Amino acid sequence: MLDVVKDLLILLVGSSLVSNVVLSQFLGLCPFLGVSKKVDTAAGMGGAVIFVITIASAVAAVIYKFILVRFDITYLQTIVFILVIAALVQFVEMFLKKFVPALYQALGVYLPLITTNCAVLGIALTNVQKNYGIGFSIASGLFTAVGFMIAIVILAGIREKMEYNDIPESFQGMPIVLITAGLMAIAFCGFSGLL
Amino acid sequence: MSDTNNEARQSSMEVFFNGLVKENPTFVLALGMCPTLAVTTSAINGLGMGLTTTAVLVLSNVIISLLRHIIPNRVRIPAFIVIVASFVTMVELLLEGFIPSLYSALGIYIPLIVVNCIILGRAESFASKNPVIPSFFDGLGMGLGFTVALTAIGAVRELIGAGELFGAPVINNILAAISSIIGRSEPIEYVPVSIFVLAPGAFFVLAALTALQNRVKRKMQEKGKNVDKIQSGCSSDCTSCSDSGCAHRFVDVNGAPGSVSLAKNAADKSNGKKEE
């Protein structure tokens, strides 16, 4: 029991801070750069990403274990995962709209934007590569997505402040955001001492 | 007859160079940023990733172009995804079998070619509307353009970050030659700026690149040239794209339920409300 808790803690620090999904693995860069102008939209996006990635890694792990491994067709994982994820996001959207309208109000706008974000597929594949069981896959998905949320909210906070700065003309827009992300990546490198 | 053949050949070459130079996917269209940042730690990795993507792009463009009258419009995106994913799986297995060093270096980014903006963007905007031969050359041009860009970025990062080029210690060799010319007993050693091979370096190199591109674009605008992107899937570049990149490839763009344009409108509205 204690071992499991310890492993989970290591997984939490490892996948949310040390090997942060955006800042050190470069997955999910598009929403990271695209939806980080304001803190509240960034938080909404982060919430939607946590929701989708957690469900997607659970479903992918179940399908991998009970269908792909069982029938010995693991080489089809890329095709199966991408289709399952794309269908799943559509399904989640319809489900939320019908049954949990409050949550849909908060996250719905962002759901179509993550349909096939590379982070979702990337995490499903990483879980398989690392031989995680179903429980650990879900935990890893959740923690990685939390890492995404931390990164995008911090970036949005910095970008809100940056509005008032005088930036050289060529660096306005994306370049300065990329430099900010680079500095954040340096800061996140510091977390590697935690493990 | 020979005239039409000539014309076809000319337009194929045009399409090819269009992808290689004029609409270079990385430098001009800013498509496919995830692999661009992640695998360009060395020139050889960039080259490998570029060629792998080129192979997938050419094959999927040809097949999608062959099937363009058969695939129903409503399910075209899932159909494209299945075709692309099949080729990615094949290429992945081939790499694992024949070039295991590259396979382990690229790792998770090989299956992630499936969600690369470039491939579905080209399928959607070119291969699904054009005959086989132009689609082939479009895939080849775009793929090689991507390869050139990745190799160049990889070379810069490897040269500054490790002092090497394709694994050869170029800078130290040059410094050794210089120190022997000026007659120093101990050769000067290059201290690598290792941050350039690490994650932050990728962001800095890309920032410098985008800034350069902004500058060129601005100069062109001052001269009154049209800098709008032509006929590419994500019509503006990914990095400045407000709807979080190329998500709209996966949903029907023309106002279908759940499409990104609707989502974007809704987001704008809700933002507007909050501001009020």
C-alpha cells in the first residue's frame, strides 16, 4: 500500500512538473500558445484538457489491455487510439450537453478544440510504452494534464502583464511568447532536482 | 499531346517548388511545430524525422488523391486519419526493423506524425482536390521542405549546443587548426552552450526564427506585396492561430454542429459578456 502511494507521488511530481508535457515534451503546443491570452480562458482550457486526457487515457488503457493485447494486434495501437480519442471527444461533448449542462457551459467551448490535440494521443501512447496498468494510466493522464494546466495558467498570467510592455516590433506576438515559454522551461528544469 | 504533357510536367515542378520554398511548411506556414521543437536536438534526428514525415506525406497524398471521388465528403476527415495512421504504423514498423537507432531517438514522435498539421492539412487542402501526380509532387515538395527546415534547425542547435555537426566535432577541429596555426601548445576548447540541446533552447531558436519571419513579412508588406497564405489547410500559421492550432481539421469547418468556427464565436461571445 505504502509503495503504491510512493509510486503515485513520484508519478505526480514526475509527470506534472519534471517532465512537463508542454515545456519539456512539446506536446499540446498549439492550445498552449493559442489559448493563453487571458487567465480565465486558459484555466477553462486547462480544465477541459484535464477532463479529456483523464478519460481518454482510461479508455485507451482499457482498450489496449482487453482488446489489443488479447487479440495480439498491438501494432494497430496508433490507428485505434486516434479514432477512439476523436470519437470519445465528440461523445463527451454530446453527453455533457445533454446531462451536465453546467459543466458543458464551463468546458464545452474548448472541447472541439482538443479533439485530436497531440498531447492526448501522446499520453495514451506513453502509458502503453511505459507498461502502466489501468489505474496508473489514469493517474498518469490526470497528473500530466494538471502539468499542462499549471503551465498554461502561468503563461497566461505572464502574458496579461506583458500587454503593457514595450516589445521590439519583430518580437511582438508569437516570438515573445515563445521566449517566455523558454524561460519557463528553464525554471521547470529546476524541478528535476526533486526526484 | 506533347503540349499537355509539358504543361503537366511544368505544373508538377511548380507544385514541388511551391512546397519546398514558397510555402515551406515550417518557415512560412509554421505547421507541425511539435516535432519541429522536439526532435531537432541534432541535425541527424531532424533529417530522420523529416524523411519519415516525407514518406508518410507522399504515400498518404497519393492514396487520398486516388480515393478522392470515393470518400464521401461528410466522413472525409476520419477516412484521412485512418489512411495516414496506417502509413505511420507501416513506417514505424519499418524503422523499428531497419534503423533501430533512429527509431529509439525519435521515440513517441513517430506515431505522433498522425496528428502532424502538415499531413492532414495537405490531404484536406490539396490531395483531396487534385489528381494523383500533382498530389505526389505536392507531398514530396512539402515533405522535403519540412526536412530541410528540421535539418537546418537541428544543425544550429547541435552546433551551438554540442559543438558538433552530424556527430563530427566541427568547432573543436577548427579551433585545433587555428591554435596550431597561431602556435599554441594546448588547443583552445569550445565550451558547448548545452541549453540549446535542452528543451528551453528549442523555444529560443523558434522564437528567433519567428521574429525573423515577422520582419521579412513586414518588409514585404511595406513593399505592398500580398503575404496571405495560399491554399493551405490552416490558412494562417499555426502559431498565431487563435483556435488552438489546426483543430478545425477534425471537425467540419462549414458551420456543422460542434465546429470550431461556432465554438470560436461562442467563446468570443462569452468573453464579450464577461467584459460587459
